[in-house]
Amino acid sequence: MSGTGYQGKKNIPHLTSERLLIKGGRVVNDDQSLYADVYVEDGIIKQVGENLIVPGGVKVIEANGCMVIPGGIDVNTCLHKSYLGTPPVDDFYQGTKAALAGGTTMIIDHVTPQPGYSLLEAFEKWQEAADKKSCCDYSLHVDIPHWHEGVKEELEQLVQEKGINSFQVYMAYKGLFQMPDSQLYEAFSFLKELGAVVLVHAENGDLIAQEQSKILGMGITGPEGHPLSRPEELEAEAVFRAITLGNRVNCPVYITKVMSKSAADTVTSARKKGSVVFGEPITASLATDGSHYWSKNWAKAAAYVTSPPLSPDPTTPDHLHSLLACGDLQVVGSGHCGYSTSQKAIGKDNFTLIPEGTNGVEERMGFVWDKAVAMGKMDENQFVAVTSTNAAKIFNLYPRKGRIAVGSDADIVIWDPDKIKTITTKAQQSALEYNIFEGMECRGGPVYVVSQGRIVFEEGKLQVQQGTGRFISRKPFPDIAYQRIKYLSVYKTIVSRGMYDGPVYDIPATPKYITPAPSAKTSPNTHQPPPIRNLHQSNFSLSGAQIDDNIPRRSGHRIVAPPGGRSNITSLG
Amino acid sequence: MSYQGKKNIPKITSERLLIKGGRIVNDDQSFYADIYMEDGVIKQIGDNLIVPGGVKTIEADGKMVIPGGIDIHTHLQMPFRGTSTVDDFSQGTKAALAGGTTMIVDHVIPEPGSSLLEAFERWREWADEKACCDYALHVDITHWNDSVRQEVLSLIKEKGVNSFQVYMAFKDLYQLSNSEIYEIFTFLGEHGGIAQVHAENGEIIAEEQARMLEMGITGPEGHVLSRPEELEAEAVFRAVTIASQTNCPLYVTRVMSKSAADIISQARKKGNVVFGEPITASLGTDGTHYWSKNWAKAASFVTSPPLSPDPTTPDYLNTLLASGDLSVVGSAHCTFSVAQKAIGKDDFTQIPEGVNGAEERMSVIWDKAVVTGKMDENMFVAVTSTNAAKILNLYPRKGRIAVGSDSDLVIWDTDAVRTITAKTHHSAAEYNVFEGMELRGAPMLVVCQGKIVLEDGNLHATAGTGRFIPCSPFPDFAYKRVKARKQMAILKAVPRGMYDGPVSEFSPMSRGGTPSASARTSPTKAPVRNLHQSGFTLSGKQTIELQ
């Protein structure tokens, strides 16, 4: 199988023997920036520094002082997720093209098996599709549609043999993907043992189902019903619950698609309390808001439908950028899942049937630059961290990906902070008819994109080849998530105390709480041997002189006490 | 069941009583005035009152006269596996009166599957026979279906119950699912009920309990280890979410931890209608005792949610109580004898849950909040009495010293110091979780239904004198805001033209269920991509629309 070795390649001809020198750029990593040249050979960065000695005949790119950054990693795409039998219009080819055009040189796609189907089979199907079509390196998350014993074996195999270290569980989609808390607990426990990262789609599915039927009952069938039935507190609630579960099991939790302020705040406050939790806002939640659901143009409104929905609060993007800049949210994904208008129209009479997904893979890095860096919230190093390095660390790709250093893969972007671009459907790589960022101006964009050591994007032109993307396998136990987990697994010990040997109340031998008779009132008489009352006047005296000694105790007390038995353990103190 | 409706018990309240020279403390103000009471009702308040001759006069000597406490959360005479709590309605209300509480609100807990109305009647019978002070009842909803719905409605409309508790814990027993809770809250919101919630994540608790037992932890410390405070906070968060979704006022019973209290204060700051109830135990002591070497002592602290092992919790909860983020204090008085607790001597999950606190409730708050300077005396009245009366819709009959209110009042001695011990308390339990604590502040004299029931440390209570006080729905305290929200929250559909473009071909299955195993083969089936080149062009107008 492909992707097992560090430089393992598939049967596609190796095109990366190009030699490349990037001159005069400022290399920006997540920790520092420095002026240096970068020399690339065989898809690997061979030298970084000034006045490099390189062979002759090397292609030279003049960076002219532009930033040289590690290629972006988009950790959340769905390029092969069918909806009711129809695949998204952006497949691995279309989608990775769009990614490269935006400066992203690696994607991690979600494998979404249908409930009841094999995870391994689904994984292989995805891998096959991606191997055939992908233009950039990729890896895969596997979603767990439901939990049962058989899944465990498959998960083990995926982690140990297939190079998958991240799995998504769903708290929403009732009756389909949703798992109850006890299953989530088991899934978390198991995945933690495997050293995997648990991705959570956090929304309260029970309440969504209730709200959806309420809203349909009110006659609201258009896309505005989507955000109305999924208010942001349902997201925040589920995030809170997921974190609680993570803390209990002592397992790192990664929240996919942070769409609202309150969900982000919940992540923030959990991190402040020391929980190992990561939050991923997506392009859409960082750049636009949910007011468009009320658009009079049905097709436009439907284009925004994704879950959790975009928040109708227009201050949301700004808030999320602030949290991203200060490190409370770590990674930006795109949540790219492209369905055409006619596919969206499956739900034209019922918003719950609209396939969910927005575009964003191409615009992802541009908007983070435009709305966070250009606004002065974030510096360029943090920009690299949230678009690439953090993702590489969390999913255990670092430092192969996510860094410009000797030995890393030659996935490099030359970024022009002043490039201005207007987002429009006409100029995009995606096959969608609607771009949810239509008409927005975006500062910052790639001038050159180098993927696997080859120039794939140059002066606005893409030169890609289907099937060149390699599957990158990932090992479990990423340090950024699991180092702390190891230290957290200490537990309090048992109290050693003498056996309790005092009297024990005699109870009917039924399981906990189940009273034998419907009427508890009559049960003392029916279920106890009748002559019990005398026992109270027996020599059993627990606390000596009680002031209530004159008050008759109720019948029903049968104390199994040793005669004269007053053990020191029951005495006050 | 009218305002002064009495049961078949001879009226003994025709006593006339004058309290002179006291400082009346209500939740809004304090002032010096005399109080004249007749027939169990306050008739006059003011200086130099003209009263009939031969009236018994009490000199308050400038001490505080406060409305009698309302303990909004008790479990007296609660059945448990064929036995019941050792404090019945007589014992329990006596303890309450001894602590300055003149009204209790008990929880009716019907067995899952049985009738709510029957259980309610049974509790009424027990309480009517034995209660020494006025009482009202909450009814717990332990299962949910259409017949329960009818019963809840008749309890609200005919029986005088306006508050219902649901459980998010006790898996496979009382626990309800999120969808059921959603339906209950919706229903209560429509009919003016208060939704009370026992907030703990029962699913996770069940998993943790199994894990603890597996690890060999069987003692009471397993109780707190299997119910860490974040499970409480999580459930509170979820309850707040459901309540705000359904626009129903929420009342969180037993706030035991800092993080749960924080969630409530945050929710209140966001404008949710949420009330939080810390209990005597969470305000007065902490969960370190679960690790006591004395099994019986450790077991006596077992209650759910558990007391937090963090010893700074009581102080923190008292602060939030003083600032108004928590609204009301109950006792959750539910006492079992050591022998009853010992049912769980080999398995902490079997220990019957409950702590004492009815008698100590008011003193604990005075000592921990007022004496320490966190809270003023008016707030003290609010959290021990007035807020409870408002939530139950009994205000101003209860919870206030005013003309026309019931003459339930307490002369509060701010300087008295009591040492709490099981030897002198009025409960029948052998252990007191506050054992050995010195508490400043105690009732000097308690007047209940116009009669002196506590004087010079002597209790003169009569079982059966307590009346059932019906609570009516839609209490203003909770529902004024809710009503306004209902009008704000009317959702509207967007009127837009019919979408008449192409619709992708799809398999008419239930959502997400792909018909064939292979999704990969479907692209050939539906020629989706061609549709793009069809005459359908919506994107032309788009840029204009954005401007």
C-alpha cells in the first residue's frame, strides 16, 4: 500500500527531481522569521541559509522580499462525501486544485462511512479515489458513524496499519450518526488507548430534531429554518459536553467547525482550566455570517447551509479571529464540501434535506491574512501556526509538514501580503455555481506555490496533474496532544478503613431503587415480617441519649444488629 | 384551599400577638415597627398600634424580625426500597421550625411508571397528618408520556403544584432523555410551571461508577470520584440550553460545585431565566469527609450531586448567593440512619443518598455569608425566604412581613452561638454533617401560623397543624420575562419565489442512507455536472444583490 514509507511513492512517475532555489525571500515559520534562501531537491528542502552552494542549472525563483511560508494544511475537507447517492461536485481533483490555488499544499479529508458499513472498506474507497485524482498530498480522517464492538478491531487496524490517527464522532444527526453519551464515553476511552485524536462534531442532535419538527410545523421550509433549528447554544452545549467527556476519559478532544462565539468561548474557558482541547474554526465562520440564510434568492441562501450553521450574529468572524490570534483556537480548516445548486435543491421544500457544506478551501488562507493579520490582530508567525504548523503538530505530521527546515517536504508558498483579489465564482477553481464569499475583497495571496518540490502555481496559473498526491500516513500519540495526557493520568487511591461492622438495614433483594410494590406506603407491612416493632425497644441504642427518644419510630425498621452491638465505628465523631 | 382555607383541624390560631420594639427586615428594607397579628395573619404594622386588651406581647428589644424561612427543598418521609427516611413530616418540620423555617416544600417522587396524581395524594395524606408547619409540594416527573402530561396539567390546574423536577441522572431509573426533557420543558413553559432539574450527566456517571467498582473502590469516596463536578456543570449547561430553547424558566436544584454555579451565573448574565439553589450542605461543608476513615461518617455525607472535595467551594457559593447569581437556599434534607446507609457498605452506589440541613439552613447562611460581610440582612431574607416565595408564587402571603401576610415570622438573634451536634439536633439521624461547627445567628422566637412555636429554646409544635399551601402557575418572578420573550421569539419564514431550477436526482431514501454500498459508482448515474452548463443562471444577479 502506498504512503507507508517516508518518501514512499505510488506507481505514478516521479516528477519531483526538479531542483529549485528560492532566493531573496523571508522565511516565516511559526516561531521566527528570517531572510534566507531555500534550496529544494527531490521534493525535500535540502538547504536553508544565505549564499547557498547549489548545483548549476537550478531553476531560481526570485521572492523579492515576499514571505516564504510552509504550505497550508487544510484539515477539514469533504471531497468525496456523497449525499443521497450524489457525490459532491468538487471531487479530489477539483478540490485539491482549488486548495493549491489558495496556497494549501495538503488536505486531510473526512472518510464518512454509512452507518452499518465497514470503516476499512470506506477508507480504501476514499484512498483509491484520492490516489487517482488528488493533486497534492493528502491524509484522511475516518468518521465513526456508530459504535459497536466490531468497530474496535477496525479502528485498531486503521491506527496500526493504515496510518490514521484521527477519528470523528458525531453528537448530532439523530437517528443517523449520533451517539449517546455512554457510547461517546466508550469511544473516547478506546481511541485514547490507541493514541488517536478524537474529532467531535458538536451539536445537540436531540434538540435539533425537536426544533426541526417544530419549525417545519410552523411552515418554515426555506434555508432560514436551518439556523433557526440549530441555534448556537446547541453548539456550545455540545462542545461543553464533549470537553467534559474528554476530561473524564482524559483524552484529547478536537472540536471541528467552531462556528459561533459561544462555542469558541466554551473551548477557551476549558483550555484555561487545563483541558486538552483544540478548536477549529473554518473559512466560512471566519469570513462571513449567517445573515445570508434570509436571502430572497433560495439558491444563494442554500449555498450557506452547513452544520453547525453560520451564526447570524455578524460580529462572530471578528471574535473568532481574535481567539485564533491569541491561541485559544488553534487550526483553521475549510469544511469544504461542494454541492451544486441542483443538489442543494433536493431540499427545496424542506430545509432539513438540503445537503450541507460550503466552499472555502481556496479562500482559507487569504481570509485569515485579510481579517486577522492585515487587521493587526495576528502576526505572520501565528498566521503560519494556524494555517499549517498547528495542524501538522496535532495530526503528527510535524516537522515533515508545517515547517520550512532542512529535511522537511518541499511544500512551500511564496506569499504576497499586498496582493488584492476579489472573490468571485468566475475566477475560482471550485466547480460550484455559488461562492459564499462572492464579491469580497481579500488582501494577501500566494504568488508561487511549490508542492512536492514542483511549482504548481505561478503568476496566477495552475499546473497540476491528477494523481500526483501521495497519501501521508500518520502515527498515533502526537506529542502536542498526548504529552500532557500522560501526566494527567494519575488517580486517587482507595481509602483504607476498617470494615463497617455495624447494623445494616434489611432490604428486599431487588435491584437498586426498584420498590417491589407499586405503593410504597403499604410496603412496610407487606414486605416485612410483622412483629418488628419490638426491636426498637430492644437493647439496640445507637447514639445513647437522643432527645427524640420519646418519639416513636415508624414501623418498618428492622435492624439487624448484633445483640448489645454498638461498634465503635458508628459512634459519633 | 382558599387563602385562609383550613382543613378539618380545629383552628388554634385565634391567638393575638403583638411584637414590640423589633426591627422588621424584609428583602427590600429594614425599619423599626411593631407588629400585631390575629388569626394567623398580620393585621397591623407601625408605631403605637391600637390593639385590643389582653394581647400577648413580646418584647423584641431591637432585634431583627424577619419573615419565617421557606425551605424549598426537603425529602421528608421519603420512601426508599421499602423503608423511608428517618425524619418524617413531624420530625422534619420540627427540625425546620427549630431553625427558623416556617414552611417547607417537599418533593413528591412517584415511582417510574406509576401515577403522579396518586403519589401526590399519598404525600398530601402523610403531610396533612404530621406536618407542624405549612407546606407545599413539588412533583418529580420520573417518566414521560401522554398520560403523565394530563396528570401534570391537572396538578397545575387543580392541585396547586407549580414546580416539577426532572432528572438528568440516575440512569435507567429516573433519568430522562434530552428529547423528553425538551418536551417537558415546552409543556411546562406553556402552562406556567417551573422546571426544576437534578443536573448531573447520568450516562457518564454510570460508566464512571462501573470503572470505580472495577478498580476496587467500594467506599463512600467512590461516590464523589464517580461524580466529579464537571458532570454537574455539564448537565447544568445542557439544562440551561434546553430551557432557553423552549423558553421555560429553569430552576437548578442542589448547586454543589463552583463550576455548576459559574455556569448559572454566566447564563444569567446572558439573560436566561435560571435560578440556582445551593443547599445547606454545599454552603456549610465540603466533600473532604468522603475520605473519612469512619465509614458511617463518610456515608452520612453521601448525596447527589456530591459535596465538592474542594474546600473553597462553600465560600464561593456564599459569594454568588450574596451577589444574587444564586437565588435561593434549600436544605435537601433527606436523612437516613446509619443502618440504612449501610445498605451500601460494600458498594457505594447502593448507599441511600441524602444529608441533613433543614435545621441548620438559616444559621449556616448567617454565619458564612452575613457575619463574614458578604451579604446584608435584606439579602439574607431574600435568599432564605422571599425569593422562594416569589418562585412558588406565594408572595406576598409568604416571604414578607406586611399587613395581610401570614404571620410566619422569626425573631433572629444575631449574636447567639450554637454548636451543631447530633446530640442536640431535632433530626432523628445519628450523624450530622455539620457536627462540631459553631454557628453564629439563631432564631430566638419563632411564630408559625400566628402561634409561638419556639421560645427560649423550647419547641411547642403540634403534628398535623401544617396546611397545604397551593401554588398557582405563572409566577411573575419567572414568567414576566418569559412572556415578553415569547412575543419576541416568533419565527418567520422568508417569503421567496419558488425555486424552479434543476433538482439533482437522488435516491428517495431516508436521509443519509445510501442505497448501494458503493457511493463511488454514482457519478455516472446522475449527470450532475452537465446541469451547470444548462440554462440555469442565477449567478448573474448575484453581485448586484450584494451591494
